[in-house]
Amino acid sequence: MSNLHEECGVFGVYSPDVFDIAPVCYHGLFALQHRGQESAGIVVNQNGLMRCHKDAGLVNDVFTPENLRSLGQGNLAVAHVRYGTTGLNPRQNAQPIVVNHVKGLMAMAHNGALTNAGELREELELAGAIFHMTSDSEIITHCIIRERLKSASIEEAVSRAMDRLEGAYSLVILSSTKLIAVRDPHGFRPLCMGQMDSGRIVFASETCALDSVGATFVRDVEPGEIVVVDKNGVHSDKSHVGKCPKTLCAFEFIYISRPDSILDGSSVHWARQRAGSFLALEHPVQADVVVGVPDSGIDAAIGYARTSGIPYGIGFLKNKYIGRTFIQPTQEGREMQVRIKLNPISATVKGKRVVLVDDSIVRGTTSMRIVQLLRKAGAAEVHMRSSAPPFRHPCYFGIDVDSEENLIAAKYSLEEIREKLGVDSLGYLSVENARLLADNTRGFCTACFDGNYPCKPPACRQKSLFERSIDER
């Protein structure tokens, strides 16, 4: 039950004919809700007329039958759910972003984080650009539009803009006649393509969103690839492919993505069970039962139990009516949050030596409270296992870890952490095995664990950089 926040989810649809497209996006966003709970939005295009509805909140709160109908029918649409890694105001920074410029309308949804956002924004502002948002996503739209003014097509403008962008970005972009999907050359964030009936093409952050709308998976968008869909079919620009080593975020498999998704050809469910198997081999222990912390710790717990031979048990009941955004500002409120979200099943753990498997240990406060719940439920011993390696470094590519100050593994030794958590033993997945969770020939970004960043970290590392006043800057 990680303290980390996810980044965003993107979704896009192209149809040769006009139809009721907004509900398709709505269901796609529902499947991607785990990737962001701050805001949601949909843009529908019908013959060059774009209608947009977006707001702060969960998908089910933002969209009603009435405002879905108000979006009208169309043949092109993009949609977005957001948790911001830059920019703090959820309503102000809600996406998709719609831009009206001299060569037409454009809408864009972005998943990821730019590492050169500060430099690009300063350069754009000095050249006269005006910003209405405080996220790095708006910077991408400015870069594309500037290139569009001197390009023959929107896809050419996107390709030229990619020469300026550094860091993580999976994009779906809408023009008056085209749907474009883009993945950064490192492939930090996933992006896939599917097909519905009647020749309709769908792009989504994860395959679970394709499943939710009845689309058949076609393939993943390659790192560095630009895929264009228009009346002439599907076209691909691979001029940026192969420019960088592939570094899909390892945490996509450990925590972010839904277990029923397939990322770059590998099952998330299988990868998490594999993590648990590695943990059982790396950190064996004599115990009576293995339990997982819902939801993303369960698959790893099953893998640990299977490899160790220790029975798996359901150790917690999770309240399904409280989302990940149920946040309290006080210590008392945070403690109550854990009690409301999770309740231990004493029949599983009472008098038992328990192996507790969670997806990660970030700040340690939530893990500490979960251990206390098990102790109060009568667990004789608690042996904690993390299916992620220790977090020791900030992430600049879309996960909300922007400082080492609050990372428990960056400040304390393994034994000190064990004492703070109040567990009988503690074990983390090794970085080496984290790289083997899926196909071991694929490159992963493990920078938050080992500090080996695939590209240069940002010069200014404050998440709220663009919230500051002009005088402060």
C-alpha cells in the first residue's frame, strides 16, 4: 500500500464515422482511474469542432450523463485522468489541454514528466509565450505549436518538438482530422494501440483500458514512435526510435499498472508474482502464513507463498469505498485512514508467524501502522517483505518522489528501518531482480532505487516550480 502517487492515464479514439464517442472515453478512463484521481477530462472532435469537459475529481464525479451528452457525437476524442507530478492546482491543470492557433485546433493529453521543463518554459516565456497552467504539459503544447507554424503537418511538428523535449512523455494528440500517439525515446511510460469494430482505433496507457471498451490489442507504441491515424489509415514515424536505451519504469510493474494489463509484452500480474518468488529466495523465513497488503501486494504475496511453500492467507479486508485520494492532513487523521481502509482478519493471523508482503516502503509511516494492526490482531511475529527495492533517490519521470528527505531508506540502515517498523525481520527485493521482473532483455529505469538516471535530472527539482510568483523566479 504505497504512499506514492501515480502520474496520469491517457486515452484516445479515432473512428472513420461519427458516433457516440464520449461514453467510450468515459469507460476507458474508468479503467485508468488508478493512474490519477485529481482530475479527469474528455475532448470530442466532430468535423473540426471540439467540445471539452474537464474538472477536478474522480471520473464518476466529473462526468454525468448530462455532460457526456453535451460533448455530442464525434469521430475523434482524447481523454485524461491526472495525478500531477508538477503543478499543484487540480482544476487549473486538468487535461486534455485544448489550444486554438492560427493553423487550427489541437487537444493533447500527457502522461509523464519533462526533465527540462524549467529551461523550456523560461525560453518560451522570454519569446512571448503565455501560460495558463502550472504543469509541464502545457510546455509540450507550446513546443508543438511553435513547430507547427513552420511545418507541413501536425505529425512533422510533433517530430520536431521531440528534439526539444527531455524526460518522460506518452501523449495522445488530436487535430481536426488526425489522432496521434507519441512515446518518448526512452519509453518511460507505457502506451498501446487497439482496434474496435468498424475500423475504430484506440490508444491507451494500459491494455486494461482497451479491454474495458471491447478493443482488441494490436501492439505497443514503440519508444520514440509517432503513430498517426487519419482517413488514410495508420501511419508510423520511427525517426526517433532507437535514439535512447529503452528504460520503461520498473515501478509500472511493481505498483502503478493494473495487474490485468500487459506492458510491452509482459503481464503485470505475472511480474508481481515473480517479484514475490524472488523475495522468497532472497529473504526466506520460518513462518505460518503469507499475507499481502491490498491491492498491489497480493500478487507478490502469492508468489512468495508458492515459492516458499508457506500457505497464503487473506490477511486484510480492504474497504472498497475509499479511494486513494482519501487523505487527512493530521497525524490522527492519517492513522484513522489506515484503520478505515484496512482491517486485519484476526482468524488468519492470530498466534501466527506472518510474512507481510507489500509493494513498497516509501516513508515508512503507513507500513508502521499496518504492522501495528497485525500486532493488535494477535500476530505472534511479523516478517515484512517489500516487492520493490529501497527507495533512496527522487524520481523525475512521473512518480511523485521529489525529495530524499522523507524516504526512510535514504536516511536509515536496514536494521534501523526494521526497528522503526516494529517487525521481526525485513527484506527488500534487490535491484538486480527488479530488472528481471519481465523480459530480462528489456531495459528498465531503476533510478529511484540505484540513482542511475537514464537522462540528466532537472536543474530545478521543486514540484511547485511554476506556482511561484514572478518575483520569486
